[in-house]
Amino acid sequence: MARTVSAPRKTAMTIVAWLVGALIFFPVFWTVLTSFKTELEAISTPPALIDFAWTTENYRVVNTRSNYPLHAMNSVVIALGSTLLGLLIAIPAAWAFAFSPGRRTKDVLLWMLSTKMLPAVGVLVPIYLIFRDYGLLDTRTGLVIVLTMINLPIIVWMLYTYFREIPGDILEAARMDGASLPKEVIYVLLPMAVPGIASTMLLNIILAWNEAFWTLNLTAARAAPLTAFIAAYSSPEGLFWAKLSAASTMAIAPILIMGWFSQKQLVRGLTFGAVK
Amino acid sequence: MATAQTRAAARLMAAPAVLLLLAWMVIPLGMTLYFSTLRYNLLMPGMEVFVGFENYEFFVTDPAFWIAFQNTLVMVGSILVITVGGGILLALLLDQPIWGQGVVRLMVIAPFFVMPVVSALVWKNLLMHPVNGLFAWLARSAGFTPIDWLSQVPLLSIIMIVSWQWLPFATLILLTALQSLDREQQEAAEMDGAGPGSRFWYLTLPHLSRAITVVILIQTIFLLSVFAEILVTTGGGPGNATTTITYLVYVQALLQFDVGGASAGGVIAIILANIVAIFLIRSIGRNLDR
Amino acid sequence: MGKIELRAVRKAFEATEVIPDLDLDIEDGEFAVFVGPSGCGKSTLLRLIAGLEDVTSGRIDIDGRDMTRVAPAKRKLAMVFQSYALYPHMTVRRNIGFPLKMAGLDRAAIDRKVEDAARILNLTPYLERRPGELSGGQRQRVAIGRAIVREPAAFLFDEPLSNLDAALRVNMRLEISELHQKLGTTMVYVTHDQVEAMTMADKIVVLNAGRIEQVGSPIELYSRPANRFVAAFIGSPKMNLIDGREAERQGAAAIGVRPEHIRVSRDEGAWKGTVTVVEHLGSDTFLHVDVPGVTSINARTPGEYGIKPGEPVWLTPEEGRIHRFDREGRAL
């Protein structure tokens, strides 16, 4: 039953909540707004709120005169590639852990989680050297490999928590009906797990897209995704705030939208099922 | 429980994930441990000498290490306090019946999805810039002298930026936990004469304790490796003011090419992270036996 | 054909033995019911026959062929699960057709067989719906449909009616019995409900702690229970079991009398007692009577019997309907 409260109280709470929400959201809003200003207006004080000459010039410039499209493409390839590769490796494993658990399943799952807690700097040097020796530095392949591995434990865990909610009976019924193991997975398990797989994909695309340790340290120019492209704006010469804002807006918009859609599943994915 | 055939199939299906992760963990970890005992600089290849614990000694006796250690503790600690405290307040607020709850929720969680590089640069330039930044304008409008955030209070600035990024995470998880609170229990307590304050203290807070633990542990893991935010704003400076252990190792490895020293630092970072990880793994593991 | 033979079948999960050494024959065309309290191993036994679990040792023959290590799908058995285990993302048509698709039949043949099955089970109007849009009874029929299209050597039912409400359960019970008459295929049915066992079975297998307590037709079990356990488990309401002096007088460690085999009288009989509770069902009246020196006895009288709690009453067990048990609980 919904709680009923007095209208004045609800009004007051609404005002407070909207104020706080707006405050937290402000930097994002400000970035988007600045992206439509000229460079001069972007740094003017007092800042222009609405009354400036709205322009999409920055987007045009960023798209045509920089390597933005290349880096955006790198981000897409790396995020999607590592997520799909991760799913391919994780789905069979999650099936095994959820439907044929053994005595050590729990230990294996927790151990997988613990690899996620290995701080990246702890293995920076060897990974850097291995990548250098095998020509993987500044390649999309290299980044796909790294991001697949660092997100694999999360993918396995999320799928595992979703698979566990599917009754084992149904898979046994498929087995009785003559389905081989691959057919059982393809015809019965995967269609039933579509929502879970979708939110696992979303969360992983978000994590891979925003990852900023390995993408910054293992790329230079060719394979640099948007994180590295935007980090280049930190150089002190010249204040290209409007262009920075335009590039940033384009870099965060798709992820923001995906994140908003998957916020419910996110909690579960990020807490490894500890909070639902 | 199943047949020997399905169990065998299960082992086969789990094998790629398990073996890949094992390799991903064991090989680099072994190399880090090995390198940490060598005098090994990338600029002087072929000159590697076994030096035992010299790198550790060098790393730990370097005053920069202790500054970085202290910075790391201050940064992680303050961000935890801000995000958990703010997260509880925000979660309580968002749990109230209000108009447009969905929209407010979307606004509040937005920062979490902004890539760290972007949020650091936006804060650094658009907001914190000493001349053209919004904060400077606000200060001047109110009659104060604007401060140069990133040079005058660098660590505080970093804490503000990273807290802004992680506040949504804490809020979202605490809100989820709050929504699973038993309404009847609350109503029963209200019937028993418990005021809002004591209801929060005796019912809500204990209910949230588990979620709070999870938030603290997971955030600690991520916060210990905050990197991009420091790289694009202060570069660890001024001086060593915002150098954390993660950042120190990065400098040692990729700027000074000191593989041995960086590896020793990496091992120390691993040990620190593991102290937290043990607690986290335990609390998640408990959840598995239901 | 569908003869199932279990020889020295044993099942242990790690250290705990669920089924210790069991032999059983189920004849072709027979309706066999495994019945017992929860945890007695009846479902495990069914899953062993299905091949969803391995036997720890022993041998399972189906139609004279050793199937002990054969995969579930290759045993020519079909199973109906307690939860129905329908594929929620498929329509009824595709649910029923799934085993045929897995067997590699072509579309036309699948459609024909699915439609035949749907006609038998009155599912034709629902073929294009998904399980989520069906009632419990309809889902049950889809599960059965999925089993019949395979034309199996035997059907296995794992407590198929336990998720239905009481009225529907009686209907489905009849439908399954009719189906057995029509198809004449072997059926193995697991339930904890002795009423289902009594009404449907040709052969009842009473299980307790993994052991077979007794095998027999419903009437055999009712009139000649092999031991106390079967005596108490079969029949509703439960048999009155009496030990102590009254049993000794009859030369047994314990005696049992069913409520329907006790004559009730207001003025004469073997045992005198006081009525504690009266249950009026209309067709029968059940009296709970406290008999000093014996125990509390439940007696059934046909029709309405006007008596109130606290009033005295005489009870007489029918001679020849008294079951005698020795110290180990075996029937004498």
C-alpha cells in the first residue's frame, strides 16, 4: 500500500529533492550547455546561461577537424568487443556454476571476484612489457583483451545470479526432450535469460567505455578510445572549453542513456548480487 | 546434483573462464613479484641485477611513499565519509513520495555514468578554473577572492570531484536497500509510538547496515585505484600533494621507467587492496549460502 | 512396450545414502505409483529411472535393455515435472513440438502430431498462447502433451498435481487415469498423497527412508498392510494404532483398527470412552473418543450421529479387521 502524506509535506519534499537533484546534475548540464557556446562565450564571466548565440559549430569542428570519429570508433569496438568476448567465455561458465554446482563452486566464484580486486597498478609493469613484446601496445586487440579479462568476473557473476533464478527443472525437461547441451543452452536457457544477459551487456559496455587506467596507459594514438582523446584536452595551452564540452557531451551521452535504462540491474551487477 | 555426464560437461564449460582468469592473475603477479627483486630500468636494458628487498627498502624509505600513503588514506577516507553520509541522506530523500521522482533519480545518478576523464576535466576547467571558472565567478559575485582550487587545495579538489562521481553509486545502492524495508514493521513501530528519529536509528539504519558495508568495501576497492582524475587535473602535484600510491607506481613505471621500484610499489598496493578485499569477499560469500 | 526393472539400485549423495539397495519391477502398461512422506527418496528414484541422476551402483533395464548409463533423452521416457517445466518463451505449439524438433522431424510431421495431442488434451484453442497466459490445469495438460508426442515407452510423473487446487486436482486425476486407459502405456507416478495413489494405481510402491516398505495393489495395501508404517500411511483418516495392555491381550505388540471398522454404540461394546470432538461431514460422522487405558480413538459412523462432546460411548472393533503387529512393527 502506498503511503499517504499531506500535500504541504509532499510539496516541500519535492522542492528539496529537485533542488538537490539539480545541484548534482549541474556539471553535466553545464557541460552540455557550454558545448553550444562559442569559445569566447564559454570562458566569459559572468557566465552566459541562456542568452548566448547557440551554435553547433563545436560539434562540426570536433567531428571534422580532429580525430574524434576514429577515437569514437575505437571506443565502440573496444567496449562492444570486450563485452561480447566476455559473454562468450562467461555464459558456459555461468551455466556450469548455476546448474551444476559442485563442492568448490562457491570458492571458484569468490576467487574470480578476488581477481577483480587486484589493483591495476600491481600488474601494470608486466602487462605493459608483455604488450610491448607482443606488439599489442596501442592496438584495439590489446585493449579488448585487457578489458575482457578485467570485466570477466563481473560478467560471470551477473550471469550467475540471473541464471540461478531460472528453475533447473526446465533445463532438465529439455534434456529429457532430447536437447543436447548446446541446444539446451541456445533454445532454452538463453531465450529465458534475455533480460539478464541484456543488463549484463549494458553494465559491461558502460564499464568498458569509461575505463580509464588501461586505456590511458596502453594506447597512444591509433587505438586510443575517447577516454584518451579527451584526456589530451588537459594540456594547459589554449582554452578550448566549448570544443572540450562538445567532445565530452558526445562521449558521455550514449552511456548516460544506457545507464539510465539499466539503473535497476546496475545495483545487482555492481554489488555482485549482495544488494538487490 | 546431476549425472556424471553433466558434471563433466560443466567442468568443461567453466574451464575457459577459470583458466583464462588464472593465467591473467598468476602470470603478471609472478612477474611483478620477480621484477620487484631486480634492479631493472627500461632505459638500461640488459642490466638487470638481483637485489633482494632493496626496491622495497628504497620505496618505503622514500618520503614520497609516506606522503602518497597518507594522501591515499585521506582521499579514500574522506570520499567514503562524504558518499556514505550523503548517500544515506539522498536515499532517504528519494524514498519520500515526491512529484517527478523518476526524473530526480535520473539526475542524481547521472554523474556515475560520466567517464572519469570527462568529469575531471569539466570540474578542472568549467567549474574550478581560478579565472574563468564558475566557482570563481560565484566567489567574486559574493565578494570573496576566488581561490585556485587545484593549486591551493589540491587534495580537497580531487576529493570533491571523486565524491561527486561516487555519490550516485552509494545513493543508488542505499535506495535499493531502503526500498526493501518492511513497511509494516515501520507502521508497527509508529503504532508503538516510535518517532521518526528513533525509527531511523532502531529500524532503518540496522536494515541498511549490510548495504552500507557493501558500499564501503566496493568503493574502497575502486577508490584505491583512482587514476585518471589525478592524471588530468593535477598530475600528482603540486609537489606530491595529490600523489596516491597508484599514481606513484605509475610515475615510477611509465615516467621513470624504473620497473623494479614500480613492481615493489605494485606489490605494496596489492597488499593494501587485499586487506580490504578479504572483508568484502567474506561479506559477499556469506550471501551465497542461502 | 515399457517394462522397467531396477536391480540392486543404490544412490548416495556424498556420504548420505538416499536409496540403499532396491529391487523393483514395473510391468509393461502398468500404472505404478511411488508414495511416501517427503524425503523418502521417491523423487530421487524417479530421477534415477529418468537418467537425470546417476545410480551409485546397480542396474536399470528398460524393455530388457540396460539403460543404466544411457542419457535421459535416449531412454524413450517422457517426464512431467511438478512445476510443469514449460518453456516460458515458447507458445504451446512450440512447447509440445520441442521434443519432436529435437528429434529432427520435419515441420509438417511436427504440426500433425502436435495438433493430434492438442485434440486429445482439449488444448486446440490455446496452441498459439504462451504458458504464462494459461491456467494451472491447462499448463498441466501442455506438460502432458509434450510428453505424449514423443510416444515414449513410459511416462514419468513427478508430483504433477501438487500445484493445483483441490477441485482441479480431482479432475486431473481422472484425466490422467483416462489417458492411461486410452494409451495403455506404462506410467510411473510419484506423489506424497495416498489418496492419489489409491485412486490411480495398479501397483503402489510405499517408500520410507529410501526403502520399499511394501509393493501391492491398492486393496492389498489397504487390507493387508505389511507393517505399521504402511498401515498408518495408507487410508484416510489414519488407522488407530494401539499398544500396551489392549494389544497384549490380542497377542501383539501393537494392534491397528481403521476408523471405518469400529462399531459405535450408546450402550454396549468392547471399549467405553468419552467423546472429545465430533466432526460432521454429512455423509459420515467422525467421533474422537478418549478410551481410558487404550488411547484416543477415531471412529467413523455413516450418516448423521447425534452425540455431543462429553457424552459416553461404546466402541467395538470388527473382528477380522484388526491388524496385529510385532515388536519390530511387522504384521503378524
